[in-house]
Amino acid sequence: MSEPRVPLRLADPAEIAGQISLALRYDERGRSRPVAPGKVLGEFVADQTAEAVLRMLERGGYVIMKTPAPATLPAQ
């Protein structure tokens, strides 16, 4: 049995960088990720790192697709 197809679209580079930055700063519970005892990664550093990762992905020829918001995905 095949799974239903979900429409994909090309992800916007700003969306990708934003998600990478959030992943660098926060865990899945929304808590700050410590980089050292008592220190958290700053927004500026996370944003700069996310931009660098995004540039490397683009140079490598990667294409990132995005599904619609989870609320619109079909139930499984």
C-alpha cells in the first residue's frame, strides 16, 4: 500500500536558515542549549552559523523541499 503524496515546495533559504538557527539555540522542548556551563549560544552566533551552513548546502548543490504545515498533513 502506497502512502498518499504530500505536495512539496522548494523551501525558502530564509526559512531554512531560521530553522537551523533555532535548532542551534534551543532543544525540542524549547530550552536553551548550553554551549558551556552557564553559557548559551547567542542569537547572533546562531544566525551567523546558520547562514554559513546554508551557504555550504547551496554550494554543494543541495535542494531542500518543504511540506505544508503539519496541521494540513493527511492522518496516518
